[in-house]
Amino acid sequence: LIRPREELLVKEIKIPELAESITEGTISEWLVQKGEKVEKGDPVVELETDKVNVEVNSDYSGVIVEILSEEGDDVSVGDVIAKVDENAEAGTASPTDEGPKQESTSEKVETTTEETTEKEEAVTQSKQDVIASPAARKRARELNIDLSKVQPVDPLGRIRPEDVEAAKASESKPKSASKKETTQGQNTEFEKPVKRTKMSRRRMTIANRLVEAQHTAAMLTTFNEVDMTAVMKLRSERKEDFLKKNDVKLGFMSFFTKASVAALKEFPLLNAEIQGNEIIEKQFYDIGIAVSTEEGLVVPVVRDADKLDFAGIEREISNLGTKAKNKELHLSDLQGGSFTITNGGIFGSMLSTPILNTPQVGILGMHNIVKRAVVMPDDSIEVRPMMYLALSYDHRIVDGKEAVQFLVRIKQLLEDPYDLLLQG
């Protein structure tokens, strides 16, 4: 068949190769609308992946004549999500919108039953103002479900595939069945009001990785406590001069990062990972700092922390934290890492057992600082600012003795932080 000239000018926008470990994502937000003019290289859609949000750019200049995936739809690398007419003008209709055209005998194609059904369904739905994603329409045809009778969960009234599935399940469920009856993998019915929200791709990935960490590693946690008197005194004495000199505040994280690096040098197996039947001891110190965002926990990495001074570490942590909250992190900010520090104390946590950030074999948990009565070496009792520390580790390559000594070393360095300052 000879393709019409109009079709030759309509190009497809596809999900490109994003990164080696990313093959799919979820449409987070369309940055353009149908009928809008775009230039080659312009961002057209924001894609949520399991690590960061990325923009997909148009490879062509022209007018968006068709959008094939809606916000919330899952897409994979290579999927066509929109079409661009290189010869159209902004606001003009696409060739498919201009009505019937005279076809030559060589251009006529036999219409399949499915195509006929789609056209009939489109007419019916347009009359009833049904709003549904392409995936939902396809699933409705497969299950022979009338979309006008599907109750959407979306507050905007948009029907998703899961709404169609729920309608089918409700349709096929025996009337005598109890509302509380359910099978594994299906939605549970509730007699009282509930709010049902689809998990974001990032939240699903976080959930899967946390479960994976507990299934693949022999994870244990050891605890200790540290007297923060010296760190708080030093910080109070130096914070104003530090801010004036470096244009960044002196926080607690630089002390813990420096202490962790020093302890990792003494106990290198906590800076390692397992690959098959090999133990890979890393000769670098890229420290992941867990940051909480609205979408979930992310762990950007402070590169070569052993080569940075206190100001360098604080500046890097501040920059990464800002990028995380503004959704500006790149994949390069998150990849790698040899050891992780997480600070639940900023939320008021007194004690916790942090989960490994696999394939790393160690993670240090900080907690809130609480004044407690402490028995001193001379048997006197003083009120001291104390913090509980937790070290979770992979017992497959780290023995309990090493883990305990590692945490004791961090305690020693924090209780005499001047050694850390002398180290740079």
C-alpha cells in the first residue's frame, strides 16, 4: 500500500533509553497539549522512574497531533506516547481529524471487527462523556465492560485499567458472597469509607528493595550510645566563624560522615559488597546520605568524602538535599555509594533498626539527642546530651566483633572530635 503523504510527516515520540537499570516509568505530567507547537529537543512529558523524575524530549519539530498515554499510565522504553506532525501549524487539526477522504482502490484496507468495535465504542462514549485512558478502553473491550457503568476512583473522573478490573470483579462476584470475602491479590472490600491511592513507582521500588534487602542479606543490628557533649561544644564555639568563612552552616552530619570514613578505613569489610562468590572491598568512600522527600526516601551520594573537609561535606549535603526536595536529582547523584548514613533523629526517633541499602553491607542510624543522667568515671552523675546509634550490617561478610568495634570507634571519635578536625 502507498502511505498518504500526511502520514509520512507524522512522527512518533517514543520513550528513549534512560539508563541501564531503568526500563519503564510512569507518566507524571504532560508538559504540552494536543495542538501545541514543539521544537526538536523541547521537553514534552515528565516521566517518574524508580529513582528520579526525567523529562522526555521531542526528536522532531512540529505540532502534537495525538497523545497516546495519559498521566498515571505506565510506559516502557520504546513505547510510543505521542505523535508530531512536522507540517502542521499550531492549533490546526491533525489529518485524522479532517473527516473522511476519498480513497483509491490501492489504499483501501479491510476493517477488522476490533476496529469497528473501537469506532462504535468511541461514538457511544463521546455521547456519555466517558473519560478513560487508552489502556482502560482496551481492557474494557477485552472484558466486554461498558465504560459508562464503571465507577472511577480518580477524583477527576478518569477511568483507569484497575477501575475496569474492579467493575469486572464486581460483575462476576456472586450476590450471596459476603462483602468481606477476598482472595490474595484482589482488592479488599470495606463496609466503611476508605481512600484508595495507587502507589507511585518510586514507592513501589522502595518497598520492593526493602523486602529484597531482608531476603538476600543476613541482616543484624548492633547498638551503642554516644555522649554528644564535645561535638555540641565544639560546634557552638566554631559555628559562627565556620559560617562566615565557608558560607555554609556547621551541622552534625559532617562529624558523623568524617567519623564513619575513619572507622571504615579501620574496618574495610563494612565498606564492601558481595558479588557472586567474591567480596569486593571498595578503595573509595562514597557516603550515601538518606533524605526524606514527599515521594519517599532517596539516598544521594557524597563522592570521595575522605577527600573533603568539614565545609566540603556540609556544602555537598546541603546541595544534594536541596536538589532532592526540588526533584532535581540526576541518576548520577544516586548511583554507587559504599556506605549509608540515615538520621531518624530529625523526626524525633529515639531508636530504630535501619535497613541495608543493598548491595551495601552497612548503614549507620542516627537518632535524636536527649538529655539523660549519666554516671561519670568518678562515679558522679551528670546530665549529658546522649544519642543512640544503630549499625545494621550484613552478617555474611561482617562478623559481630567487627560491627561492634566499628560502632565503638565511631563513638570514640565523636566523643573526642578534635581528632576529626586534625584529620581535615
